Amino acid sequence: MFSYLIRRILQMVVVLWVVSVLVFVMMSFTGDPTYMMVPLDATPDDIAHARQLLGLDKPYPVQYGIFLQNVLKGDFGRSFMFRQPS
């Protein structure tokens, strides 16, 4: 019984990790959210600054690490469109 429980817990951890990777990848395919946050007449410097504030200037593995840390803390970030906590 104990080995069954351990096996199921390990399966759950693997499934949750795979789901987190899929969510992260799908969110990165949706496009650059900085264009929703900056005005239409924003300069390239404004766009670069917004990307830096959001952490989108970092490599994908670093972004995923930050994403995973925040999710484990229960922090799902702010809505890019409505600028409210998710």
C-alpha cells in the first residue's frame, strides 16, 4: 500500500511538471505582451524597457524558473490586459 501511494505521488509530480511546461510554452507562443501594455506610439526604447520590467528579456529557461518559483508561491502574476492580479 505504501509503495502504491509513493508511486501515485511521483506520477502526480511528473504530471504537474509536464502541465506547467505546456502552460509556459503555450503562453510564450501567444505573442509579446508588451505590445498590449505600451501605447501605440511607443518608441523601441519604451518597448525594450517594458520587456525588461516584465522579465521577457531573459532566456526562456530563466523565465521558466521564475515562472515556476512564482507558481509554487501561489503568485500567478498580473493580467497583461487588465493590469490586475490573476
